[in-house]
Amino acid sequence: MYRIAGVNIPPNKHIVIALTAVHGVGRSLAKQICEKLGVNPTQKAKDVSDEQVEAIRNELSSAGYLLEGDLRRFVATNIKRLRDIGCYRGVRHRRGLPCRGQKTKTNARTRKGRRKSGTKK
């Protein structure tokens, strides 16, 4: 089992999918990294050599990608800024409601949480 950017990579998944366990690495970035470093994307993570894993680590750290804690902190500070200035999106974040224009009359249960009794009509 390998650790990349402080995250244990799942050994039984393809390396492209396993790299997405790192916060900030999606499918497209994982594919780009595999192509750039010459790693077979359909190879299982446990079968990738130590040299290739080290190359992936170096690529992620040196290319200036925001990963894991830095990315989480960046997003949290952006949301905090929106809340502090009191803009519409900040108010929606503060109230726990969707802030990208979705309807809330019937849906938005993921964002609003479970129904409270007496509010269902």
C-alpha cells in the first residue's frame, strides 16, 4: 500500500482510479499524470513499481497542484469570505441552503438535511 500526499492509495483499484482518492485529483488529472509519466492506467495500484510511485509523488508535489489540506483550507477560506461580506452566496452557505440556483420547494434534501416534522405540506 502506497501513500501519496498523505493518503493511502487503495491497492486493488486501477492506478487512475486509485489516484482519485487524493483530494484534488480527479479522473482527468490522474489520466494526464499517467500519460506524462508512462504509467499504464489500467495497471492495479499494487502492481505499480516503487520508482513509478515516487515519480507520481514528485509530479504532484512539484507541479503546484493544490491537494488535500491546502485545497480544503483554500475552499474553506473562500466560503468564509463569502459569509463575512454577506453576499447572497454567503447567506446561502450560512443557512445551509443550495447556493447555485437550485429550487428548494420540493428538493434540496441533501443540502437542507432531513425533513423536520410539521413542515411537509
